[in-house]
Amino acid sequence: MSSKKNKKQQKNQKKTNELSLENKTNQLNQLNDQDHNIEKIIDENIKKALKVWEDLKKIVNETPEYKEWEDKKKISYFRDTLKHKEFMDNYPVTARYMICVGHFTVKAFKKFLNKLYTIKLDPIKRLEKGYTEDQWLRRQADYVRYLWEDYQKGHYNIQHAQMIWQDAYQKLRGEMDDFRDKHKEIEKNIGEEKKTYKIENAKELIHRIRNTEQKLSDEDTLKLIEILKKAKETKEEPEQKEIIDPSTGIKTIIKSQPIYYDQNTGEYMQPVYNNESENKN
């Protein structure tokens, strides 16, 4: 039961990650491929941002302990309970600074949206792997810089502002790389769990049949045959290693011993290979 639950959770996480990554990397492509009423889009998104901001101020006033919540809990509350998922998926950095740090200004967000929705991607470079994703990350770093600038009182140092941008970009780049690694790990785990789950099911079923605890219908028989057939097809070929006796010149080929299922004993066994020897001379 636990294995099934973990498998389902990993599937859901994989789906969520895929959708999230698609939103991030395709946002700029969609904007470059279509004509948009930029002013209208910016106004609509500012309204959505202000709704999140108002909800934040309300919960801070009504629930003082909110400030002590973990970031994960804060994000979950705004995403699931307050139903701001769409805004948070489209503008994750803006939402994070708002919900977790308590920083937001319309001026910085509007400046960020103007650049996000008006900048044109290089038509040649956008075909390169990773280019669109990198441009998306740069726009998020722009927002962090604009927000920092807006929170400064009076004059600020341009070089310091550029350092803020660089630091934000590097952190976002690292988060994206970590995300991608996690995404690959989840895919790998799902594949391994599927394989293990099928083999365990087959072993249990064979055991029950051998002990006359269960009889197979025609449909289940075909399923079992298919499982065993796939297991056989994906079995790795035995590896070979050559050892040469320096005194006699005799070469011995040693083969690895893959596991196979013995229908007579109902156990998984290792075959014994006769090592091949030949005289080098």
C-alpha cells in the first residue's frame, strides 16, 4: 500500500513540476508569437497582484502568528486556500517576495511587466536549448532589482543595484538547475518503482498459483505472460571479463550471472556459466 501511495505522489509531483516548468519556459515564447493588448494585460495582472497584496495585509492583521509560519505553509495557504494558484504560477518570484518577505510595490511590478511583455526574443537564439528559460530567469531578476530600487529611500548606487540583479539571477539559476535535477530524479524513481512493482506482483501471483491459492483467468494469464516477457526483453546481457594467465598465456572469459526466474522452484536463480578458455598462443 505504501509503495502505491509513494508512486502516486511521485506521479503527481512529476505532473506538477512539468506544468510549472512549461509555464516558466513557454511564457515568453507565447508572448513573442502573438499580438497582445499590452496595456490591458498589465492592468489585469496588477489587479490580481493587488488582490494577493490585500489578502496578505488582511491575514497579517487577523493572524499575527502568520509571520512565524514556514514559507512552505504560507505559499500553500495562498495557493490552495486563497486560490491564487494562477498568479503564483505566472509570477512566482513576485508572489514569493510578497507572501514570504512582505515586499511589493505597484511601481516595480508594472516596470517588470512592461519589460516582460514588450521585450522580443532573438528569433535565432530562441531555437537554442535553454535560451528562453534563461531569458525568463533574467526577467525575474529584473523584478528583484526593481523592487530593491523602489524600497530605497532617495538616491541609490547603480553598481549596488546591478549586484542585487546578479545575485538574484545566480540564485534563480541555481534553483532552476536543482529543480531540473529533481525532475530527472523523480522520473527515474517512477521508472524503477514501476519495474519493481510489476516484478513483485508477478512473484506474488506465481507464488499463489504454485500453492493453489489462486487460479488465473484467461485475461490475468495474458497479463502475467506480458510482464514476464517484458522482464525478459529488458534483461541485461551478461558482462564479460577476460583474464590472461601470464605464465601460460591462457585467456579465460568470465561471464556475469544475471538473475532469472526458475519455474520449477518458484525462485529467482543465477545461472552457472562454463567459463570459456583458450590458449593465447
